[in-house]
Amino acid sequence: MATPERNDLIGQRAPFDVADAATVLLDAQGVVTSWSRRAADLLGHPAANVLGRQVTSLLAPADAARVGAVAERCRAVGSWSGLLSARHRDGRSVGVEVHVIPLKDAQGHMIWLILGVDAASSAGSAMERSVLLERMVTQSPVGLAVLDTELRYVWSNPALEQFGGGTAEQRRGQRLEEIQPGVDSEMLTALMRQVLETGAPVLDYEFLGRIRSLPDQERAFSMDFMRLDDENGRPLGVCYFVVDVTDRYRSKQRLSLLDRASEHIGRSLDVMQTAQDLADVVVPDLAEFVAVDLLESVLRGAEPVPGPAGDADTVPLYRAGQQSIHSGVPEAVVAVGSMAHYHAWSPPIHCLTSGTSWRSPELDPLAMEWAADLAEGRASRFGELDLHTSMVVPIRARGITLGIATFFRLHAEPFEEEDLRLAEDTVARAAVCIDNARRYTRERDAALTLQRNLLPWHIPEQDAVEVASCYLPADELTGVGGDWFDVIPLSGARVALVVGEVVGHGIDAAATMGRVRAAVQTLADLDFHPEEVLAYLDDLVGRAMRKEPTGPSADGPSAKGTSCLYIVYDPVSRHCSMASAGHPAPATVAPDGIVTFPDLPIGPALGVGGPPFEAIGLELEEGSMLALYTDGLLAAGDEGPDRERLRPLLEGSHLRLDGLCQAVVGGLAPARPHDDVVLLLIRTRTLAAERVASWDLPADPAVVAHARERVSRQLGAWGLEKLAFTTELVVSELVTNAIRHATAPIRLRLILTGTLICEVFDGSSTSPHLRHARATDEGGRGLYLISQFTDRWGARYATEGKIIWAEQRLTADGSDPQTEAKTAPATPTGTAP
């Protein structure tokens, strides 16, 4: 059976002379309805024996099975041409070149016109003649060779001579490694042996090598290997085709490098890391040693100054990244993070100032003198490394030059113009990322500076608690958040502990945090209870949001959703009260090391709205510890915060408070957290009984003198006689006001801490106010005098009344009050006579 040709002819004439062709007509069912004389001559069947028969009965079985597919092809494209095997009357097979055309008769029924000629006399058989085949392989631009089973050259076409290695006669009998020693002949020989053994062809195998016709250039080639078999299937040898695909290879390499640059450069918003990514990407595919130098202002996030570098003999640049094919980067003059000094006349500085690239196919020996940092012996080593070609590309973004990237090759071919274009494209992509990192560095530094200035610079002096804190900002990709903490001294030796978290990141979040923190400090100074502080704060946030014309902007600063935990601890009573607005409860650690989490009702976040805030009270033993934190400390992937992670780090720890704080943050927070981390650890103290004196007083004006006397004796016991006059004046005014304007019970208390605190409690909720009495007024000067003689004074509300208090510094000459105060038993609490 002849092999049919698959050359479809659509809208073209038949591939033979129609006048000489046999003509056959078939109806729609493939039945012969017309049989020409030339058809009878071709196959030996007279018309009487053929008319009415199926055409498939005239074909070889294999081709008869293809009739349906041929019909479908004709319907789809209009005609079909090919080679079919027909049965001659004498039984032999005849190759027929066939052209099938679908037609319609007068009634619109489908009929088929078949034109055929003997394939032996058609143009198709001419294509199979050996002379044309030989002409095809000799004129082909593709290198072609035939090797025997010993992989020795038997024949090759003229196109193979372009690769070097001699003519076909010179190649005959030699092996590949003898013809082309510059290629990986061992690998190619292994592939050919594989094809000989398995019979499976190897197609489009690409490799790099140096051929004899171009020994100084590394070229890329694509080869196809096929086995040649005899009529019995036994291998005769191997045939291969070879094509120079250097241009295609370089285009793919260029696109691959640019793809890697897009993928790897810019993953970090760190300037140094981005510069190092640029150096890593281009080595070794484009260069064998690369140095990335930036202006020092870029590292600080500042705007680079455009224009010339100045009149200095040398120009300093910051080495931000470098990479080499050699371990340890021996080509580098300076280390990453150090300053590299270039002579003002050198090509790197010319590129920096002009903004244009520079390329040298053959590096001038003066290149060893570009850098002014070469130490003795370094220059010779620099020359030994054979840096023979170089490029310098300025790193420019948004019209500003940020630095330069210098490319060297040690062993590869000299840099060409195409290499320079590739380097410029790669550096251009990196420049945008470096500039983004620079601008982010500036914004992040501004946000960090703002936030750190808004956070407590130091913990204020107070005697209620020992404090340790840790603040860790979010990583550069997330941006600085709005987490904060505070320790606020309150009246009566108490202290307020605050931890909060503003929604969002960046300067807006830091500014919003500052506003919320200032509001908390103001409310704390008014001595409200924790739940009242949060209620007032929630109202402030809600009012601020309603004042915005279009509501809170998604991109602008807004305190809505801010969480806050507010705790007040009293070292005299060891009472701790706390309330939360959307913030997790603290961990409490008893003196024996047992960790618990108070059952604190978590109210809604600020500005969200919801039920009122609730507070709980705890009695803490002296030496107890509280751990206040933000969500960033406990965030663990997608699982969210898990406070139980705190327990093993806090339980039974004997570290100092500051050491424990660092250990907890180091154990829980990632090295580059996605959210700000705040941890505030406090250890409670208790004021000794001898540092507190308290007296219950009847509502009788005569008791004022006795109160002054008791206070005077107590100050003498504490060694504070110098404060007796002022303290007696304060006590006299406060007690007198309580007796005249308030209701019983009345209680006087002195507290000795870093200051001397005088408190008077009464059962009235009326708040006193300072007034400026006229010269003719007989009274109204009491609180004014107290404000002038004391450092601070104020009022706070208790559960059933109020407390008026005043504080005085213990010494006016700056001496240590603890050395002057003498510890003495306080007057027992009781009722003054």
C-alpha cells in the first residue's frame, strides 16, 4: 500500500493535468455513477463492471476505511488531494494520485467528482526520487550528518562546514570530539548512544559551546538525533541536525533574567536588601562580579541632590550590595555597609553625574585606579583577577540618580551593546524598587520618630509599682502601627496603667495614637474610675468621628476601633480595678508564680458603640505581677492571638522584670512582626503601714485644732518639721471646708511617698472650685492658698463621697527625702478627741 501524501489543496488546481486524468462520479452514498475510458485504462475495469458498485470496493482495505474521513474533509474545506491505493482488475495494487471535489446536481443532491492519475507518472513521485532528496539535503541551511554505529562520520552536508571541522571528506571516519573539541562531546556522544540503543529520537536538545569556526565566542546550538534502520529494523547509525540558536538563546536568557528581576527585586522595602537583590540576580548570567553603590542620602531616606558631585578629588558612595562567582567576593575593594571612594575622573562618577551608561569591551588598566580605597597589595590582586570587561549603569528613578551599578566579567566574553541594554533594563527595574524603599524608609522613620516621641520617654517616678516595658514596631512591609502604653501617677500614691492599640499603620495611626493617649492622660488626671475613663473616651472618639463631614476616611486617621485597657492600682489598699474597651485582659502572676487571667468583661472598641463598660476589682498580694500586652505579641499565623502562650514564660520565672520582659518578647514575637508589639510588666508594691497615717474626724469646728496638732506630731515623727507650717495650713483649710460645706463621715489621711500627700474625705459629692476672692471678702481664699503653697491639688470621687487632696515636695533644697524622713510608727487610726 502506498503512503498517502497529506497536502490539502484548497482553491488550487489539481496537482496533475486534468486532461489526462481518469474521471469518476459518485452519488451521495459513494456509488459509482460514471466511469470514464481513462479510468478503465488505469484500473482495467470496464464501465459495465463498475457502475453501481461502492467506490470502496475498488480501494485497498486500509484506504477504503479512510473514505469517510476524506468526505468529511471535503465538506469542511471544499476539496481533498492525496495518494490512494486502488485494486487493478488483475489483482495488483495501483498507486493513484487523487483529487476529490464535492458538487451538487440539478436537484441539489451531493455528488462527488474524482480525478485520478497514475502516481508513478505524477509530480508527487518525482519528489521521492533520490536526486531531489539529495538536492534537498545538500542545499539545506541546517547542518546534517550521518554517523555509523561506532559514531564515526559517514556523510555530512555542506551546511555543517559553517561550524568548522572541515569538509565532508575531512570528517569521514572521525569522531565528534576530534572535530569539535570546544563542545561537550562527552554529553553529545552519550545522547547518540542512547538513541542507538533505544531507537527513541532526541529532539531540540540545546547546549552551549565554542565551535572551531568561532573559537572566541560561546554559542548556543539546538540538535535533533534520530536512529537510521535498515529494512529489517537493525540500526545502521545515527543522523543528527544542528542549528545555531544563539540569538534565540540570548533572547530567552534576557527574558529569563528580567523575569527573575521582577520576581526577586523589590520583595523587601529595605534599601540595602533591594540593592543586594540586584547584585544577586545578575550574577552569573549577565556578569561575574557586580557592585551596587548608592548615595549616602538614599540610605537615610533623604532626597538625593541632583547635579555634579562637586570639585572634590574623590567621591564617596555607600556600598549597598555586591556579588561574585567566587566565594567571599575577592574582587570587592570594600565590604557591604562601608564607603567606597572613587576618583572624580573615573567612569563610575561620570555615570553618576551625567546619568548615562558606560561600557568597555576591553577594560583599561587604569580601572584598577578607579577606587581610592585600594590598600597596598590590593591593586596587584585586583589585576590578577582578570577583570577584562566592564559596564557602569546609573541607578535612576523619577529623573534622579540614586547611585551606580558596576558590572565586570572575569572569564566570559566582552560585554556587547546587547548586554548593556539588558543591564539598563534590569537596573531600571531595581531603581524603582530602591527609590520606593528609600521613600518608605523616610516615611517609616518619620512615623517611628513620631510614635517614639508620643510614647513615654521614661517611666515617671512613683512608689506603687515596679515597671518594665518593651515596644517593637511592625516590619517595614506592614508599617508602624498605633500601639501604645502609659504609666500615669495618680493622687493618693495610686498609679494608672494603660495599654492600647489604634487600628491601622503608618503616620496616620501614630498621630491618632497620640491624640487618644493625650485624651487618656487628661481623663486620668480627673481621677475617674476605669469604666468612666473608657466611657468618656468612647464619647470623645464618637464626637470626633461625627465632626468629619463625610465620615471617617478609610485612608485618613480615625480612632474608631481603638482598643484600650485601663487599670488603677492603689499601693495602700492593694486594690486593683480595671476595665477594657476591646482589649484582652492582662495576665496576673501571684508571688508564688501561678499565672491566671482575670474574668474581665471585654467591652466594645472605642467609637464602635455597644453596651456600657464594666470594671472589676482585685486584691493583689505584694509582689504580684501584671502583664499588659497588645495582640501583636501573641499573633501566630492565621490562628490569631492565644494568651495561653504567655503562661509558660511567666509562670515561676525568677528573672528581673526587665530581663523577663525581653525574654517574653523574644520568645513570642517574630523577628519581623506583622503588627506592633507592646508588653508592659508591672510588679506591685505596698506602702508600709508606718508611711500612712489616718484619722476619723467628727463634724465639729473644734476638731480642726486637734487635727493640726496630730499632723504636726506625725510630721515630727517622719522628720519633716520643715513642712509643718504648710501642712497645717492645708489641713486647716481642707478640714474646715469639709465641716462647713460637706457631710460626715470626715477622714484625714497623710501618705508619705516621694511626696507628702494630705487627703480629706467627706460624704458629699459636691465638687469644690478655686475662686479669686475680692479684697473686701471675708472668706473664699482657702483653695487659692492651697494652690499657692502646694505642688498639686485636686479632688476625686469615691463610692460614697469625695476626697480633696494636696501634694508637697518633701525638700526644697534638692536633698534626698528618703534620708531626711525618719521612719516612726504612725498614730493609730481612730477618732480625734
